[in-house]
Amino acid sequence: MSDAAALLLRIAGEDRTALQALYKLQSVRLFGVAMAILRDRDAAADAVHDGFVNVARRAAQFDAERGTAEGWLGSIIRHAALDIARRRGREIPTDDATLGDTPVEAAQLDSITASEEGARLRACLADLPEKNRQGIVLAFVHGLSHPQIAARLELPLGTVKAWIRRGLLTLRECLA
């Protein structure tokens, strides 16, 4: 059991010191997840705050048999960041570096996670075909919907969905 999983069990038992320890352990990585989606330090900090409020409330829902604690935490922060993005009417990135809109490549995931599982994820992502990796990064790092990805890549929606699905299945096998 990872340190994060053990802390989640303690948080489920209403141990406030465990919540503080989990924050110290995971906040930098989770802030990177929120920053990759929001590209705004204040909004990313809000997403991490909102996410940890949810962690405190929902820690008992964590199930180690369904995935890692780090993955569970990442999805909570990702959803918190996407909620903030939706509330503020987030624009689709233009890929224009002069505007600060640069895509996040799979190699940049180093700044998002430095854990052993993160290294495994990066290795598995690197082994994916470019089309699958690009779709997954646009969906799960940028937070774009399938229709937004299809429009951005100028591809049919069904093609994009199939690429992402196949990529996720391959990632699941690689990470198992």
C-alpha cells in the first residue's frame, strides 16, 4: 500500500493530520495537473483547494482495488480544474506560442508527476503510437472534450474516440 493510500484510509477515519500529510506529499504534483489544464496559477491553486476539500469528504470512497491513490487524487483534482475551466468559459488553446497557448506534450508530464507510477505512465505513454498519445494528452491533460479534440485535429469524432479508447486500453495493459 502506498503512502497516499494509507493516508486516505486515515482521512476516511477523520484524521486531520493525515489530510495535512497527504497535502504535503501530493500537492506539488496535483498543482501541476491543475496548471496543465487551467494555465493560471490562482485558478490552479483554487482547483487544488477544492480538490482537497473533496478528498476530505470522499476519502472513504477510495477503493485500492480500482486503482492507485495517486490516480484517484489526480482525477479529483482534474475534475475540480475542469469545473473551474467550465465556470470561467475556458478558451480552446490556439497553439500560438506568442499568446502563451502551447500544447502540453507527453514529455512535459515530467513536471506533473515525478513518482514511480508517473515514470511508468510516461514510459507507457512513450510507447503509444503518436495519434493515441496525442488524443489522450489533449483529453486528460488539456481537458478537451472529444468533439473539441476532433475539431482541433480536423478528424471525424468517431476516429478520435476510437484512438483515445484504444490508447487507454493499451495504457491499462501496460500499467497492469
